[in-house]
Amino acid sequence: MNAKTVLFPAVLIGIVGILITVVFKEGYSRTKILFNELSVINKNTSVLEDRLELLTKLTEKLESADVTVVTLPEKNSVLWVLYQLRDASVKNNTIVSEIETREVVKGENGITALSFEVKLLTESLPQIFSLFKAFQSSAPISAVEEMTITQSPANGLLTVDTKINSYWAEFPTELVPLTEPITDLTTGELATLERVMGLSMPNVNILTAEPPVRRENPFN
């Protein structure tokens, strides 16, 4: 038998075997990569679905996103706090006689506090208790740090000197990565959310622009 006739099929079979080995390794490697990518996609899809379900639940609890924004604003909240204090004072027949701002203190987690002192005049203690009960149930959040009550011997009026802190904080600038799973709210966080939803919001009037009106007498 001719040697070339024997060697040619052997060489051909060897080449085919090498090609099959290379193709198999390459195909297996590519298939493994695709399976890994598919696994990551499925995992991310599951995380996003969980997030969507959690955010849907939170949306049902939050009737308006403005609630959380007003509760802890991004900028100085003292004007809103004073509005709520004056509103509660009017409803409880109490006079706000003096307001004096104090220092600004930057605390942890980017929260800033402004301290101010207020002097109130009223006729009875129940009015004071009712006033501060309503005030503490309003947004933005604030804290009554000190309170001193004195009674005038001349007319019996009560003078209330109190120190109040108002708070605000910068909004988050970064979001949690979409592929990172988030857990459901804890019992304490849900309780805080319920309390926030129960706060009374300041009554803010939105002014709309109107075209100028021609006036016959500009001094009237």
C-alpha cells in the first residue's frame, strides 16, 4: 500500500480533530459567557422587579411627594415654621410679640438647624398647650428646646418665652445603583412615614402672573 495513501487520511483526520477541539473550546467559552450574561440579566431583572414592587407600595402610602419635601426642606425652613407657629397662635388666641433668631448649627448627615426665640402672650395655660400640640403636628419638623412661663401680677397675662429649632437638609445627590437590591422598610421607618403623612402642611398660595392693567390715575 502506498505510504501517501495511508498518511493522507491520517493527517486529514488529525486536522479535523484539531479543528473540532478548537471550535468546541471556542464555542464552549462563548456559550459560558452568554450564560453568565444571561444570569446577570435575570438577576438584575429580579432586583428591578422587587424595587418596582416596593416603590409601588410606598407610592400608595405617599399621597404626595410634597409631604416629604416640606417636612425636611432643602433650604432654610424658618419662614414655614414661623408661619405654622403664627397660624397655631391665631387659632388659640395667642399673640406672638417677639421673634429673635439665634445661631445656625450644622449637624450630622447634612442636617442644619436654626435656633430662634419667640415670646408669646396668652390668657390661659390650656391655650398654650393646644397651641404647641398643633404646632408640633405641623410641617416642617421643628423642636421646642426650652420654655419658660411667667404670669403678670398686674393683668394675669401669661408670657411664654420659648426656644425653637427649625431644620433643613440637602437632598441626596446620588441614587443607589439599580443593580443593588433594596430591602423593605422597617417597622420604625414605616411608623416615621405614617407620622410624616399625618403632619399638617403650610397653606401656600400660588400666585399667577397677570398682564398689566392700564390705570387712568397712576397714583390711585
